[in-house]
Amino acid sequence: MHPRFRLPVAALAILVAFSWAPLRAEYVTATGSLVKKDKFHSENLWGQGLVLPREGRIVRVMYGTYGFAIKDASGRRIADFLEPQQAVGMSLAPGSYVIEPYVCAKHRHHHVEVTVEY
């Protein structure tokens, strides 16, 4: 190869490598559902937890009309959101999390989905 073409080819290879970097991002979606039965003084929380092997950023929130909390593995609240879209853009450290939706006095069952890019 002619020496004059070596630098542009190397620069092009670097440019292509870095332009594909965002395609390597991974996404994980966590869910949380909460049902409260006042008549029986009970509540049931379930869902798919969030496990992040490295730092991540919340990119989407679905449902969660009445807001939700994010708790770490020990049960400590990391964040509270009354408007679900307020969570978009929040960074989360590596670790395990639980998503807990809030319910209102009238609607005692609710669901939320949180998608994180890492």
C-alpha cells in the first residue's frame, strides 16, 4: 500500500470502530407490580428485578401513572418519582434494584416498566 494511503485507512478504521460503539449498548427492562387489598390488609409486590453489571442510564419508563420508587438490594430507596418520565436520564450504579410502583386510594393495583441502557 502506498504510504500516502496508510493514515487515511487507519483513521477510517478508527472512525468506523467508534461509530459502532453505541450499537454495542445493552438494554434491560425491570418491572414492578403492586396490588393492595385493603379489605384483607394485604399487599403483594412482584416483578422482574433490575441487575446492572456496570453503570446504566434510564432510557424509558412505561406505565407507572402514580409514580414509583427504585430500591437497592438492601431495600433502601434510591429514588422516588411522582411523574414516571422524571426518571428518564437518571444514572444507576452497578448492582441490583427493585422497582416499586405507587398506587392511589382508589386504584389499588398498578404496574411500571423501567428500561435501562448500559
